[in-house]
Amino acid sequence: MTGQVGDGRTILVTSGEPAGIGPDLCLALAERDWPCRLLIAADPEVMAARRAELGLKVDLETVTVEAARPHRRGRLQILAHRAAVPVVAGRLDAANAGYVLDLLRSAVAGCQSGRFAAMVTAPVQKSVINDGGVPFTGHTEFLAELTGAARPVMLLVAGKLRVALATTHLPLRAVADAITERDLLATLRVLATGLRERFGLVRPRILVLGLNPHAGESGHLGREEIEIIGPAIARAAAEGIAARGPLPADTAFTPRQLTDADAVLAMYHDQGLPVLKYAGFGHAVNVTLGLPIVRTSVDHGTALDLAGTGRADPGSLIAALELALACVRP
């Protein structure tokens, strides 16, 4: 990348659901220095109103990408988008669903063109986007569609603990049918590549969980481990991917097992993420691997009841921005 703002250090943060804590968290980014050109994609009026509600002394400057300057403490540079209807903290309005998605579209376009080195996302409210008439299952799937990524992989990071997901936002009854040997092998490839490229791990070691209790108990509690997961791991290992398993989920997260692992691949959302969020909730980061761009995000939702109260913890957004910078550091 070349040019004033395309030098690998311009990060765009999308402010997310405007009625939630996204604007609050973005304002908190002004409390410290950041070694980049930091832009916030948001409605300037929403940001100004939330600043007033919180009683903060933050200078808000609406800029173009070309006019962006290095970030300095006490100031936020806003890349302006306009909400469709006025925003009230804590009160959802489906009329603003399009605004929320436009923030993401502009962020992706900027990353693809090289204007932004990475995008960091504040939380969105899936339900209100669906209420606005847009089928939406989550950031991960939406960003994959925008970028044409064949297999996005959700990876949550809390310190040294990294947990990836073989399936994401599915009802539990649909999980088993969604796990195939081919898909699992593809996920392991993306995960291994992402750990190398984003985290600098030369030969990342991956623990793969089973689907069933006790990893199927030798077929007595399910045969997915024998017929699908085990063969996928074997094929990955034959390609040079350091994957092992399938391991029972209830013992995989012990210190003895994690000592020899750089990441854990869980079969479904609530198999792996409760452990990670217990370890680092509020300071964990969601990373989407398999995209042609760098994207990190918070590990929590919109917390409508905290919007505008001053009680929202910005720790996860701060960690997400720190990790984005680490991923694009020259």
C-alpha cells in the first residue's frame, strides 16, 4: 500500500447498532493514543448526542478518507454516514437497519481498495436487521458474502487462548448435519493459514474437539468422530497441518492439553465459546479468518440497557483494535 492513508496504518471502526453501546465504545477510543490513522464510521449527530449523554470532552471531526490524520488523544475522526431516523439510546428502530449495513459495506470496500488496512466492528443487533427486511445471521456470514470468501472461520481470542468454530450461528439440531469431512478439512486449512498469516505461527498446532460427549465414546455415543472428524484430521495431517483429535470437549481445555496447542477447533458455537468468554469476557476479540481483508470485532452484543449510561466496558473494542494493528503491523 502507498499514499498518505494507504500505508497500512489506517484502521476503520464501524460503530454498529446506533441504539446500542457501539457509539459509547467508539468514544472511549479517544481516551488513549493509537499509532494509526483511526476513523470511526458513524452518523456524526449520533456520536455528538452520545458524547453529550456521557458528558465526555471529545473533539469530533468529520473528515474524508483522504484528509484523515494520525490519531491523537481526545479527538475522533468521523467518516460520516447518516442514520435513516433519529436514534435514541437503548431503543431499536428497524428503519436504521440499512444504515448499519452501509457502515459494513463501506468498510469492506475501503479495505478491498487499500484505503483501510483493517476494519474493526462494534456490535450489531441481528434481530433488528432482520426486522428491517434483511436476512442476516451475523457479521461473519455477511462479510464473507461481501468479499466473496468461500469459507469464513470465526476465531475468538482471549490472551493466549484461541478458539475457532467449525459451525457458527446454527440451531443445535442442525449442527451434526452441517459437519462434513470436506467442510471440516476446508476449515482446518483456513484456520492453519490464518494462524500463520495473522498471528505469525510457523506451524500452528490445532486441537480438534469431538462433537459428542466423550468424543463419541468409541462410537457408542455417536459415530461422527469415527466417520467424519477423525478422517478430516487425518487428511489435514497428511497435508502438513498440525491437527490432532478428536478430543472430548470437557477435557480439552485443561492446562495439560492447551500447553501443546495454539488454537482449539470447536464443532459448534456453544461448545467452545463459553470457555473462552469465561476466560476473557469483555477483553476477548472476534477475528474472521478466510477473508481477503483483516477484520476484528468485540466479543459481546449491543447491551442496549447500558447505552448512554457510561457503564459500558470498552475493553473488548480496545483489544480488537490492538489485535487489528498487530495483524497489519509493517
